[in-house]
Amino acid sequence: MDDGKPIVGPTELQAQANLLSVLQLVGAALTTLAADVTGRVAKIRDRGVVRLIECADAPLAKLIANDPRTQMSREAGWPVDWSGLDPERNTEASIASLRGDNGLLRDLLGSLVGR
């Protein structure tokens, strides 16, 4: 108070209270976001580099697909049956994947993987 008058009026006090409320809401939202990101990051594992190999020769592709040395996915419990691979669908999916759309490739591989 200065000369009996308040330094901050009711309008300024209300503005400060509103700002405090907004900051509390933002803080709660950031806390939730941080918890969500932390939870999601815990579910991600870097498995290293993966190579996708295309083979234009069907007999060779079958030989490679059935060679136990190339069946890491089978050992992990995800056998892949490459005999059902449609070359045209594979080309379309590969091109789409190179352009950033992995949906077709995901569907293609999903149709080849058994459990």
C-alpha cells in the first residue's frame, strides 16, 4: 500500500491468478507428456541394422529362404514362408517403402510371416 491505496488492483490480481492457473495446467500437461514419452521409449529397442534383400531368381530365393543359416526370424519364433512372395507386389511395396510409406511392405511381410 502506498498512501492507503493498494499497489496492485483487483484486475491485476485476477490476471495473475489466471496466469497461475494456466501455468499449472501447462505443467500438468507436460508431466503427462513426459510420462507418456518415457513409457513409450522403454518399449523401443534398437536391434541394429536390417537388410532387405530382393532376389529376381525364384529358385535361388527359395534356396536362400530355406537355408537354416538365413532363418533368424524362424529362430525368434517368426517363420517366413517366402514361397508366397508375389514379385510385383514386392516391387510395389518396396518402392512405396523407399518413399516413406511402409504400409504395403508391412502387409506383404505380414502375409508371409507365420507364428
